[in-house]
Amino acid sequence: MTHIGEIMTDSLMKETIQKFSSRRWFFLRPEDILSANILTAYPEDVEDGDSLIMVLSLKTEEGEKLMDLALTLHQDTYGDYHFTDSIEDGHFPDVLKKMIHEDGDFKITEHGAGLKHWVESNPDFKPMKLEQSNSSFKLGDSVIGKFFRTPSGPENPDYQIPILIRKYSDFNGVPENLGAIMYNGKRDLCICVFSTFIKNMGDYWKYLFERSRETDNSNFLIEAREEAVKIGVAVAKLHISLASIDEKGYTRENFTERDYLRIKKQDNGLIQDFKRILKSSYGVSYRDLNEIEGRFKTPEFHMVGGKKQPIHGDLHLGQILKTEETPVIIDFEGEPMAAMEDRVSKGSVLKDLAGLTRSWNYLWHFILGNGDLPDKISAEFRKITVDTYMKEMEKAGMEM
């Protein structure tokens, strides 16, 4: 066994950063990283073939950024070490099983009994979505895990929100939170969340697109309209259940001027990130983006009113699963490019509704191409969703 600090030489750190910076989920360009070091690792003593979790502290001009890595260590014939992604190569369960039997800074917490037993006894491990801001995997047919690439504290909404929804309401349109990997050492971090796996026919983006391409789709538009109604109802019930949470930091209240300043700062940060990505990836100049930037100006404070409450934060058709019963809403981590402070802040339900209605526009243009027809159908589906949503909110006496 060798301590990870001895294995992680400067050259291996550089190789690791370069290897994973090519991934879609990597949130920085390699040139933005001034230096990197290991904040923590589990286990700390490893040998060839071991899987481990490593949290890197990345120094940038904007300050410290954290990145989680799920790794498998390999030693070649020359004695040099290299890493592969342990979720991708299937070795991640090894570190989970080890964690169950050791009392250290990394722990698997449970909500109710059964998660630890399932982790230890079920060898069926299947990687799922790997090229996102997190990496998802299945344990058997009942548990889904989500490994966060940018760790946060226990306040992570993807960890907390499903727990609070089920505590304060009977809304079952979200997966049940089974537990998490928590690190309690130099700082508290949420590394991975485990939830019940919901049998589904895909998210609505995938489901509706594939349904539109089937040979026997003469009733497709009628069916799609029915699904739009179900989605509108589910989103309204989600917001009603979120508004019922009666805990400090989650209760519904009026917007304040401080909220406006926070939203304006967040919008400006997202605009700058958007411009940076376009410039670095597509060669688009800042001058070409002036007109686009003008469309993203936050309205003046006197125009911002209504209530603020916990919301989804990144709602679109890809975050809603089609099931035989009711739409199931997933991924409460918020906008991945936003700071955690903004992702856990309360907001207007209209933000979720706007993201959802915009998603209809993407879908129909993707299915039908450009022109008047997709614009017309998009407008129809936006109206169906909003009208259904508003009826449910009015029925519940919810003030927006």
C-alpha cells in the first residue's frame, strides 16, 4: 500500500487534469487552472487496481473550485501510475463496499434501512449518464446513484429537496432519497446521492422525439397534448409541495431588494460564462455578443414582485420522466453553471415554468425543423402547459 499523496506526483496530476478536462462535465478550461492539489481522498492508502474517491482543490483566478473524481488506479509495466474513471470502468462499487465497513470521514448515510445492504449484496452495477455535470449509475433494478463532479455541502438541493417534499407533502412525483455519501473532514461535502430507481420510458424529450419517429404515430399529436396536460399538473403539484415545506430557509415569502441584487449578479455571471464558452469553443467575438447580452438584462426591481420559494431551478423536458402513472421530476441540483449559493436560493416559480415552456420550443423545432409549423405547435403546447398549471395553482389557492 502507498499513500495517495506519494503517488500523485506533479506529472500524474497534470495527466489527470488533462484527461478529465476533455469531458463534457468538466466546468473549466485547463488554462483556467493555476494549480491543483488533493483536498481529500478515500481510501488514502491504495495499490494497483484499487478504486477511490478523490476531491481536488483547483486554484483559479476566481478562487477555489472543487472537483470530485471517481478513479481506478493502474500501475503499468514501468511502474508508473495512471487513472481511469471507476464509474465508467465498473469498479466504483468496490469503494462503496469498503466505505460501509470503515469508520472514517467518508460515510454512507441512510434514510431508512436497506441502502447499505443493497450496496453490499448487489453486484449488478451499470453506468448510465456519464457526460453530464454528474455521473449516474444503477445498482440492480431498484437504486440509482448520482456522483457529483462539483461537490457541495449537505445543503445540496438534489439531496435535500426530495427528502423535504416527502416529509411535508404526499406528492410522489419525485424519486425517494435513500441516502448519500457524505464527507465530514476538512469541510462538509455531499459526494453522491442514492435514490429509488423509477421504471420509466425515458425523459419526455427522448420519449416524445422517439414517439414522433415511430411508423404508427397517427395519434402522436393527440397523445402529446395529453402528456402536456399531465406535465402541467405535475409541475404545479411540485411547486405546491415545495411551498408546504416548513423549515428555516425553505418557507415561502415575498421577494426583497436583496433578492433582486442577487438575481442580477447571478444573471451577469451566467452571461459572462456564456460569452467565455462561445469565445473559447466557437471563436465568437465579444463584439458579436453585444446584441445577445442586451436581451438578458434583469428587469428593474420595481418590476420584480410576487413570492419566492424553493423551486427546481433547471426545469425542462429532459428532467421529467415518462412513467405509466404520473410524470416524475428529477435532478434538483439547479443550474450546473450557477454557484451553489444561487442554486439553493429561493426563486419564482415562473423561472421553472419559463424553462419548461422554452423546452417545448426546442423539442418541436428539433422534430419538425424550422418554419411556421413548429412555431405554431410550440405556442400551442406552451399554452396547454401554462393553462393547466395555472388551473392547478388556482385550485390550491397559490399566489404567484
